[in-house]
Amino acid sequence: MPLSTFIDQSKRVSVTVAVREGLEGDTYGPLKAARLANVYGGDKSAIRENATLEDLVTAADRMEAELPDAPETEAIGRSAAAAATLALAIRRQEAQPLQLAGAANEAARRLLAKYSQDFWLAKKAEEPSPRAAAVAAPGESITVRDAETRAGAQFLHKYDRPDKKGVDVTVRYLRQHGAKIRDNGRDRTDAYLQFMADPGYVDDGILTGNPDSIARQINPRIIRAEDVPESYFALQRRIARNQGQGDLEITPAARSQFIEAIQADQRGSLEQWAEYVSGTDANYPDWFKQYTWSSIMHLGSFDKETGKFGRREVDTVAPYPEINREALAYVYDMVKKAHVIGEQIDDTQLTRLLKDGSFGQLYAHAIQEATPDSLESRQEIAGSWAQFNQSDDPHTAQRLAGSLQGHGTGWCTAGESKAAEQLRDGDFYVYYSRSEDGKDTIPRIAVRMDHGQVAEVRGVLPSQELEPRLVDIALEKIRGLPGGEAYFRKAEDMRRLTALDELLASNSQMELSREDLKFLYEIDGDIEGFGYQSDPRVYELKEKRGTRDYAELRILAVERLRERFDAAVAGYRAVADQLEHAPHVTDERLRQIFDAQMEDWQRRGVLEYVAESFMGKNKELHTPVIAPNVLASHQQLLALADKFLEGQPQVVHNASERISHSDRGVLYSQYTPEELSGRVVGGPVRVSLIPNKNAWDNGLFWSSGPAQRARLAEMQSERPNLSFHVPSVLDAVTYWYTLRAGGDSLTGNRLDEKTWIRHFDLEPKAVHNSEDQRPTSCIVSPGRPMLSWMGNTLNDARVAVR
């Protein structure tokens, strides 16, 4: 069957553009063109469900022969197999490029390895859906929203960010469905941004915070194992020899470990960018998010001698650039002044950089401007607090930003635009320590208020962590401020971690108490600090301890299950009370059931598995979850999630902060209560153990739904005594309530790691004629519960035992 029946004469441009740009991989913009390729893809039924890759390669060859005069077919001429692989990816949402390597040529394999996981976003119906014209109802005009958006869209258009072809495809699609868009670069680009940010259609994660979309954008940007150059391993041998370690043998196992470390560093660096740029802390406009994210993808390491970033190549092993929030705010400030407001910049070098529009050059310049204060200047902690009152006065924002610039705090408030934005929402307090000239001018602590409540407490250490010596000063300040009590736990954690660090400084292998072990290994809860990431001292101390604590930790991991019984009961009550048909079970009866379950777990080796999991590389801790053994409808589950949101104190409750977009019920309504709740067998409750980490170590990571189900079946066959299973949606929601009942605020960092569950055991269902969507449940920053979905490409998984 010729592929031309799949892509007819009037629709072939968008697909071939997607193929060409996918092969070149120059910018992120073409990826969004690829997302839309299938909108113009014709009748998907033209490809047989059982079509093989070879069928499609043959079809692509025919297509090339049939369309010799179309200039866009040059790309397909370069790689007919790439076009076929694209079609297969769109048709089936294939997520395992390596499975296709035998039949596809190198270009096709590279295309799919980089982009196929995002193509599911392009799988939209040929018939208009309620969300088809995502940014306007049919016949309405699409207009830009405010002065900054207009100027920002014009700026992106001028510097081809996003790529023009991606904008062309988007605008053409919107116009086909009745939207009226004026034919100028500014309005076309703004329509594109609105379309990408619409949660009912594309839901681009960098613009909306959608974790599924963010993960799909990050994964293709991580270096592949086969692209790690041999020169890297030669360097490791040279380093080992220079350090007196002799000749290092790079065995296959050692090579894999090196590659995993490289990939983890790259993933972690990109995740930090994505979390900040897409989050509520930065709150940058969409045009700047697009500009930043599309630019970071191409930056290599920063050369301090030249003050420039290298270009990232396919074999670059270095992590992505470190995020400097102060420098990013500086870039935003300068771009906004020059290209949005139209101010004259009294700096010849900066004016040239702004004219070139290169993010990399501007960010490099900003990093050099934001030089941290010397360690000597930070020895003095005596100083004073200054209060900047809530105000719309630009002079107040200039005073605040000006007092921070040049000190390398890493705070985005050092940018005038961000300072003005934050002061509109509340007061801002800064603690300045004394400088050499006797004046209090060195910023060390920031306290930001938002609508009368403490919203942030930041320091100047990496990830904006507070300096341990200044914790008491910060705590004394926030004690008298509304909302400050939420930071007392963080202050206590930092005090305790500092004491432990000092205790182990002289002898890292000294014996620790059980309480200290529980704290250091986060058995009773995460160690919370004031920064954006985990305090690095936690990892450093664990590394120093080595295997010293393992015998005791095995015992503590199992004891923790009994200690979590009360939280499991509270989680059960919170859910059962909202389900009218859930039976009433006394606390005494629940204790009997749980004790019997513990004995059964001991007999079947489940408790040994719990201990093994905590000793493993992933350091999984299991939480007992007592779920009502009933069938809950999709409406009841959505109501349970909505009710959970009401109890999240740090979440702003408005229309934009709802659990998921309004279409969520379209998917969940297609599953039976048994599919969503799990089988009702036995007594009034079911008890399971859900891990607090995703399954990195058991072969479930980065795989398609069918492949994950096959691997789960293997695990069940290999260890049938453990009763591996995917938690149901009802189990997942009960898990949220249980965690919160146990003292976890479920806000801040590491929420996806702790709560993200892909319900890959369920069959895919259509959402507005898109295929292969499965339920996904999680808590997303800053603490919102989400019942959403994801396609056949699944980044990770969570498997429970019972």
C-alpha cells in the first residue's frame, strides 16, 4: 500500500518537514512541528494495524518515486526508512527505538531515538474536536494578550525561536479549524505559544508544568550509550594513572557504570532547568520560557577562561549548564528592556549581545556579572534586616534588585523585573551582613512574602540553601511572620544535619544512634532544607559511611512498616469516609488484619524483599497502604482527588490549579470501577506496600506499555511469592492520603519521584480520538494532586507488593 494514501498530495509538507528537521535536530521548534505532523497525516486507518516496519519502508520508497517533483521530499529521499519509522511511531506510539534498529537505517533509528517519544502529542483526530481550535472558538480572532506578550512574540519571531516551520504548521492547523490569525510574525508566534500551552491539546510541559511532557522532552536530550566517545574512557584511564591507581581496565560493567553516571548528570541538570523554568517560583512569561528552554538544549560546558559556552554535540558528555537563577533573571531583565520596553542600554558590549539575540552569549555574560562574594566576606554573620514593602513603585524594585546585584546570591530577585513582580505580591526581607567597610551590604538571607504569607526562605549556598550558621537568624525572623511556622521543620532539619556533619567530621565511621540513622537515611521522612534541591551533605555523609550501617538499616526498613500503621489507618479512614458503600471497620479489626498480613509477609519473604530494596541502588522505602476493598467509580475517584487538593495548604486554589484539565473524565469514564479500583476479593480492606521510588532497577524504566506488562509478568513468574502488581488508581489516591497522614506535606521537591504511578496494566483508551492513553496519577509541585494520562511511551513505573 503506497504511503501516499496515508499522506495525500495536500498534506505531505508537514510530514516531510518533520522528518527533515527531525533528522537534523537543530532546534526544539521542529519537534513541535513533528507533533503536528499527524494532524495533516490523512486517514490513519490506511495503515494496517499489523503493518510491519518493512511494509512501511517499502511504502516510503514508493512514495518517493511517486512524488519526484515535490521539493519537500528531498528529506525522505535521504531517508525513506526515517519517514516510514515516523509513520510507524505515530501509528503505534512505539517507544523502543532499539527494537527497530535491525530494520531501519541509521538515520531512522537516530530520528526515533531522539523524537518518537514525543510524537504521541501529534495523534489528533481528523474531525474537529472541542479542543481543536485550542486558542479560539471557530470564527473568533486570535489576538495577543498584553504589551509584553506582543513584544515577546515579536522577539521570538525575529530570532526564529520557535522555528518558523513549527509556527507555520500550527497556524495552518488553527486556521483550518476556524481561528482567525493576522498574518504577521508577532501574532502567528503568539498563537503558536497559546496553542502549545493549552492543557487540553498539546500541554507543553515547559509552558504548563506537565511532568509527562517535560520527561518526554528531556529523555531525547540525554546522550546515548553508543555516542559516548572512546576519548572519554581514555581520559578516565589517564586520570586513574595520574592518581597512582595504575592501569584502569574499562570492562563492560565499568563502561556501563561510567555511562550511567554521565546520563544521570545530564538528566539531573536538565530536570533542574525544567523544574525552575516551568514552575511557579520563576513565573516567567511563555515567550521567555520558550527562548530559554530551546537555547539551553544546545549549550555545552562553560569555559571560565573565555567566558563562553561550548556548543553541545551528539557526543558531548558534560552535563547541561548549571542553572544560575540570578543570571537568568539578568538575561530576562536585559532582553525585556531592550526588546520589549525599548530602553537604550548604556553598555556597548551588552548592546551588541542583545542585538545578536544569542541566549548562550547573554547567559555567559550574566554569569560573569553575578560573581559570588568571597568566602572571606562571608565569615562575618553580624548584620541587619531590611524590609522592602509591598509596592508597585519601580524605584523600590530597583533598590531591592540593585542591593543584590554583583553578589552572586543566585536569587532571581536580583533582576529588576522579578523584583518588581515579587514586590507586587508582598513584602520582601533581606538580611545583609557586614562588609569590610563596616556597612551591612552583603545579602545572605531572603524572605519573600506572597499575599501575606511566607512563600520562600533562601540562602546563598548552592541551590539557594541557607548557610548553617545563619539558620537561627532566619528562624528568629520568620517566627513572627504569617506562615513562618511551615519553615520550622526545615530549620530543625538543618540544625540536626549540621550537628551530624560536625560529629562525623573527625570519624565518619563512628557508631550512630538509631534515631540518627533514621534521620540521615530519611527513614522517618525527607530531610528538608531551604534550597531548591536536597542538601548535598546528606549524600556526602552517606557516601562516607559506605556499608557501615547496612545491618541496622535492614532492621529499620522493616520496623518502619509497623510504625506506619497509624498513618495507614488514617489514610484508609479519609478515603473510606468519602465512599458511601465502604464498610465500617474498627481500629481493632484493622490491627488484627495488619498483624496477620505482617506474619504472612514474613513467611513469604516479602519483608526480606523490603530490606533488600532499601539496601539496593535505588534505596526504596515501602509504605503500607490500607485501601477499602470496594469498587469506586471514576466520578468518586476524581472527587477523592479534588477533596485531597482542599487539604493542601500551600496550593493556590483557582481554576488554573485544578488537578488536571477538564477532559480528564473522558479517559477515566471508559474504565470500569474494577479496573480503576482493583479486584474485590476477600475481606473489607486490602493491604499493599507501595515504594517511594520509581522502578529503575528492575527493567521497567523507559519502555512501552506492552513491554512493561511483559516485564511485570516475568517478575511475577520469577518471584510469585511477592505478588507484584501495579497499584490501582484507588490505591494511588489512598497512598496520597496515607503519606500526608504520616506527616509528609507533599509539597516541594521530589514529589514525582515519590508519587508518580503509571497504571500501565490498564488497556489504552481514546481521548478525543487520540489513541493509547493510560491513566497516570501523581502529586506535582507545589503539591497538586493530578489524575491525568500518558501515551504508550512510559518513562518509568512503580510496582507494589502485597
